[in-house]
Amino acid sequence: MSTDLKKWLSDRKIDEVECIVPDMSGVARGKVLPTQKFLRGLEAKSLAIPEAIFSMTVTGGYPEETDAFLDPAEKDVVMVPDPETIRVVPWYEEPTAQIICDCYHFYGDEVSISPRYVLKRVLKAFEERGMKPIIAPELEFYLVAKNTDPDNPLEPPIGRSGRPERASNAFGIDAINEFDPLIEDLYDYCEAMDIDADTMSHESGPAQLEMNFNHGYPLELADQAFLFKRTLRETALKHGVYGTFMAKPMGNHPGSAMHIHQSIIDIKTGENLFADPDGENSKMFLNYIGGLQRYLPAAMPLLAPNMNSYRRLQPWSDAPINMHWSLDNRTVGLRQPNGPPSARRIENRIPGADANPYLSIAASLACGLLGIIEEIEPTAPIVGSGYDRAHSLPRHIHEALAKFQRCKPLKDLLGEEFSAAVLAVKEAEWDAYQTVISAWEREHLLLNV
């Protein structure tokens, strides 16, 4: 395969190669190498990187206690590029490629705390049972004016009209055309990178947009979502604004989600296993929903991984607050879209746009698989608004971590070392967050208490 990569790079006259891996937060980390050095490292299996990057917090720090998942010697691991993921990076003037890597210990085992490995581990559990998941993510994001002082609130950017958006404009055609030059470049970049971006629409927030991806195999879609986030941010910078996937960037506007549509097909026949021959919901479909209902609350550190994530999950805010399910109902956590039996699927509306796509997809699929294995019966689908029911999802990251810590079936499926790493990283982030005093606290507590 190195011969094929060499030809691919030569045909495109690539000068540099970015070897990238997603860390726990979904940040692209790795190395940039001249093409010839990359090829020599590929042949010698010497593309090394510290294993500790997979335990890095979103603030750039590390947990204090890592013995449960890291070698205390802080050793290197080997980056092994996945040839299927090589792409041209279209925003550089110098011909540059990027390739996503898996990471292996020098003795041969894949790094168990790598997010990409965790997703592959879950997919293998489906494969061993003759099943293949199919997913389609929907990623929401905001365009915002450049903000160089984190103490200042974010503001909507100026569009072609010369005015910022201030009100809700869901599905507004003229509203989305405010940023047409940026969107045209975004689609061009996606096409150049083989990112299967489909439909874009304007969401409820000012300059809040959503990109839908065509359905496909989870690992490929996770790769695309990971690369799309980087692509959107680079495109926005080219046009003088920021693109952000924060779950709740503006306090008085809806947050951004990563909805995940999911179905399961038979590996041999390709038939959708979520529908019976008569077109009704299959037992497997209902058990899958039952698994999501039981286990997704414990998986919240992977679906809502940051302190800011829980600001999004509020009533009447285009985000769910509980685990009810219903047919074509956007107020619940689990929505069954309308469609023919061949397209029978469930939409998990809980993950935030800030979640690592590998981990949110892995967690969602793992919870559904546990439902199939344990034959969990779901509650009855509700009629009416999910906001009329109790708020049953965790309200902050500490509550979510406690649920995750107690959930042995989910931790076993995701991997013991990875689960320990999640707890350590998120606890370290919580500790860092606790050192920051907010403007709200200074405003209301400084002279009043």
C-alpha cells in the first residue's frame, strides 16, 4: 500500500504530508513532514508520537493520575496512516496532503485509548454478530465575528447585507445566502477532500447553520465529520470570521447539536434489520431504542463532553432533556423519522456539536448494541411534547461522570483503559474549570453577598 501512497503523492506533486490523529476532544494532533521523509517513515514504521496526547485535556493539560491507561515512562507510539483517508488539503498554497493515522504500540497492539480505535472496537462487536451499522450525522455550527478576548460575549458576523443577524431565521434562504461566498468555498473544499457533504440549511440561531452528511459506514462518516470541523474553521478564517462547534456559544440562542441517524443492516443480505417484512418496527429496533434509553445517560461524557455542553440541554431550546422516543418528534431525545421500511432508523438528538465524532458515534452505537444483547424493552413512544416530561438527563459534567463510572456494561464494551482515561481527562478539565470565576459571579456576588 506504501507504493500506492507514493504514486498518489507523486501524481499530485505533494510537498508536505500532515499525519493527524484525533485526541479525546476531537482536536487534530500529529506531525507535518516533507513528502520524502513521510515515505521513509512509513516504510521504517518510525512515525512516532507520544501516547500521552490521547490523555490531553481540552485546555492542553494532562491528568495527574494516568497509571490505569498510560505507561509511566511516557513512551512513544507509532502512527500508521490509513491509506483510505488520504486527501489533498485545499486551503494551502503549497501542495499538501493530510492522512488520518491509527496508533500502535511498538510491540504491535493498537492504542486502546485512541478514539478511532474505540469506534473500531464497537464496530467489531457488531460485525461479530453479523450486523453492520449505518449512520448519517447532522452537524450544526455557528459563524461568529472574530473574538480575540474570551471575556467578551460572541457576536454574529456581518453578512453581505452589511448587518448582523439578530433574530431567529430558521430555514431562511436569504439568511443563508448572507454568507454565500463562504459556503461556496466550503462546498468546494469538501468536494476536493471527498467529504460527502449533502444539504445545508439555516438553523434557529443567528448565523447558525447545519450540514447534513449522506449515510454510510460509521468509521468513514466519523472521519468525514472530524475533517469537516477543521475545514469549516479554516474556511471561516479565510472569510474573516470564526466557525465554532461550541455546544452553546451564545446564552440566549439555541445550542448546536450533532444528531446521529442510525440503522443496522444484515452483513450478508444488506437488509435493514430495524423493519420486519411487513414493514413494522422489528424487535431489534425496539431493543436498540431500549438500549439507548437505558445507557445513553451514562454515556453523556462522550455526547456532552464539556461544561458548556450542558447549557444546550434546556427545555424549549431545540435540544432534548430526557430519553423519551416518538415518531417524527423533535422535542424528544430519540426521534423515529418518517420513511419507508428500508430507511427505518432512529435519530439520537442528544450529542452536541462539540463532541468528538468518533466517540459520540461509538457511544451511541454501543448503547444500542447493549439493548440488542440484553433485549431491553423501550418505553412506549410518547405523544405530544417531550418538554412536558421530566428533565432526566444529567445537568452537568460531574453528574454525567458519576453515571459513567457506575455503568460497567458500557465501560466494558468501550474498553477498560479508555473508560479510565475518559474519567481522568474529564475530572482534570472540571478541576481547571473550577479555577475560573465568571462575569456572572462578579456581577451578582461581588457587592451583594
